[in-house]
Amino acid sequence: MIFGSLTISFIKRLTVLLSLFSFTLLSSCATTNGIKNVMLPLAVVRKIVMDNIPGGVRKESMNGREITSQYFDAKEMDVPSETARERGRAVVTILGSRRPYTIQVVVTREKRRKGSKKKYDKLGEDAALTKAVRKRIKDALDNRPADINVIDDFRAF
């Protein structure tokens, strides 16, 4: 009788532990800042991102999949600004080794310190700006002409 109750207690604890572990794993892997199932060629995706990133492109990773914007005015995304009172910077990452790609967008916001012209304090990720940049890129991806890359999309058979 004692052995049976210990087994049931162990199974209950193991079930709780496994459910907590799986919840933590799944919630940490979820990305809400992404545009999923992008079926366009990588070169086209990169070009669209670089054309629509606010403030222009500051740097690009060696493999071309992480694109960082210039600082831009947090109130007007199209105005590049190194000296605005509040500024933002977007980092767009193209995930996936082949199609379909996922495009992850993160925008961080900074606020200039009082009495300083060049020192800024990081305010963290800005959900509203991230959503606006993500929408801008998604709209550009959706409005792409269908026949822009005939060679890549051509199927012989």
C-alpha cells in the first residue's frame, strides 16, 4: 500500500514537472514579432527589407540575414536622426535556411539624457514601433509584383 501511494505521488510530480518544462520551452520559442511563411526568394526579401527599414540601413550581417537600421525619430519613422530627443533603431532578422522564411522585427527605443546631446538611456523594446515597422515590411512583401523574378520561380516540368 505504501509503495503504491509513493508511485502515484511520483507520477503526479513528474507530470507537473514535465508540463511546466514544456510550457516554458514553448513560450520561450514563440515569436510574436515575426512575419511567418514568406515564400519569396531570399534576395527579394532582403531587398524589400532594406528598402523599407526606417531611417535607412546602418549595417548588415556577413550572411545578409540581420539588417540594422540607422537611428530614426521615434515619432516620425521616416526621419533619420542621431540627435532626436527619443530615437529608435530597428533590427530585422530573416530566419530559416530555406523557404518559407520568418522575418523577425525588434525595435528598441532610447531617450536622450537631460543636459546631454550625445548620451542616451535605453528604454527597451517598443511594441508599438515594432508593430509599425513589421506592418510596413509586411505590406511591402504583400504588394510585390508577381512576375519580378521569372528565373527563380520558373519550373521546367
